[in-house]
Amino acid sequence: MAITSALVLFAVIWFMLFLMALPIGMRSQEQDGEVVPGTPASAPVNPDIGRKVLWVTAITLLLWIPLVWFITSGILSIRDIDFYNRMGPPK
């Protein structure tokens, strides 16, 4: 696995988790009872993005490190999952 593909894997996992974490614990202005004029009632009161970024980064590292190890270890190769023998016999 090249460094570029490892970084892309990290970014994909990070953004997926970040988009999942955004709505967690979110309170809208309507729920809080104080809608600021000029904003929609569904706008968040305090999105707390910094804390979510730190948590998402930590969880991403916990998922990414074993995944990179598994991919680079060679335990499972593409030939192992070639059920229809489209790659031909092993060389």
C-alpha cells in the first residue's frame, strides 16, 4: 500500500465518521426556544465542531491502523476472493 492510498483510506474513513457524528447531540434553535432573526429555526445552537473533530480523528486512527496492517500484511489477497477464477491460475 502506497502512502497516497493510505492517506486516501484515512480521509474516507474520517469523512464518513465525521458526517455520522455531526448530528449527534445537536440541538436546534427551535428546541432551545431562542431563534436568532435571519436564521432558520433548524439551525444548530452550539454544533461543538472542535470536540467532534477530535473524537472522529481518534476513532479513525483506531480503525485505520488495524485496517492498514491487514491490507499490508497479505493475509488476504485478491486471488483469495477470486471465486470465478477470472484472474487465471496463480503464477
